[in-house]
Amino acid sequence: MSPDLVRFESLGTSCELFAVGIDPDELSSGRAWIEAMHARLTRFDPASELSCFNASAGGWVAVSPELETLLREALRAHEVSGGLVHAAVLRALVAAGYGRTFAAGPTAVSDTAGLGALPPLPELLQVSAGGARLRPGFGIDLGGIAKGWLADRLAARLGPNCLVNLGGDLFARGAGPSGDGWPVGFGGTTLLLCDRAAATSGIHGRAWGEGLHHLVDPRTGRPAETDLVEVSVLAASAADAEIHAKTALLLGREAAPYYLSGHCSGWNLTS
């Protein structure tokens, strides 16, 4: 049975929704939900909910249930990764030249060397029921954290046999169109995934200038210096896969396997 398919651009990337035995309108509804969440969570629109939160100047502000959940997810990602997946990197990204959408090109680069290591995220971000507070001078970029979380949630909404792929952060639910899993490219081969997630993190897809890219190392406040250019992992959820792929990329080739062996069912490292 051939799956229904919707392809579109959102979240700054290419997105694909596949499902078997579903009303095609449900895929259109899923696309609309992703686009609505993008509008709410983008850092590039000063009117978005995330941008308004970033501009809140240190006071407690009301946040939507979705943003509250994602901010909690950012704190979880920080804990799971030992502090390497750090959502409060907005200032460092802008300093490195990523101050607008990647398609619009880089912005002016400032002295990233002066930024230094980022404080632990729990010292910068507090979340309560219906509200959150961010230390002045810092900004949140949800980036891949949001993509993984959204892929998991949309797969749960679309039904028992679907694949949600949001720019490489994906969740494959059910047995796929042929009954033996959803075919997914992974490290130069094709895997059949059933109720599994995958994510890829790399530095070449969003790079500009010499040594400048979107992956900030919170230990330095600068674009990461790593001997890996791409990491793909398999995990129980797309949110976890995103966290583990980014952590491994920052750790580098020598340390990454030790970390991944305790968190993932499979991975591929590219230098």
C-alpha cells in the first residue's frame, strides 16, 4: 500500500509527512500545525512567542503550554547531555553571524572570543506552571530541540502507521507501507524502522565563513571545534535522538562512542 505524502518547507528545513490508511486532510492538518508552531517558536520573528519571551528582561512571564513544555525539554536536554546541549546560545549565534534566517545569509560577525563559557542553563532559565523567567542578556534558541519534540508529537497525532521527518529529526511509527518498517536512509544505508526515531546533527549544512557554523559549544561560547562533521543516531524518540546526536558531535570521535553506547541503539559518525 502506498502511503499518502505531504512535503513542505518549515522550521527552516524540508519536512515530510507520510501515513498509511489516513484521511489526506489529516496530513494537511499536521502540516498546518507544524507551520503554526514554527510561527510561535521562531527566533527570527520579533513578534513570535519565543522572541517575546527572550525580550522579557528577566521577569516572570506567562507562556503557552507548548512553550512551557519545550523550555522544560531544553532543561532536560541540558541535563541528559551533561550541559552540552544548551538552549541559551542565541547571543553566541548572533555574534557568530547567524542573526537571521540562513537563507537570508550571514550577519555581521562580532568578537565571539569575548563571550566565554555559558553558565549552566538552570542558572539562566526557570520554568513554572504557566510561566518562565530568563536571565537578562541571554536568549533561547530551541532549534533542534523543537524539531525532535514536534516530530514525536505529530507522529502520535497522525495515527498508528506514519513517518514524520522534520529536517532529519524523524519518528517512524508502525510497520510502514509494506509491513516490515519504514525505509529510512542512515549513514549511507537504508534501515527499516518501526516505532523508532532517528536524528542527524552536522556542521556543514549551516556553515558560513571560516570555522563559522550554527553549532555552538557552550564550553567556549563559540562555534564548536570538533573532528566530526556529522552524527546520526537511533533512539526511542526523536527528541532523544536529537539530544544524543548533538552531544556526540560536540564530544568528538574519541569520546562520542562511549557516550552513545549508553544512550542509543545505533549510530554513524562522519569525520
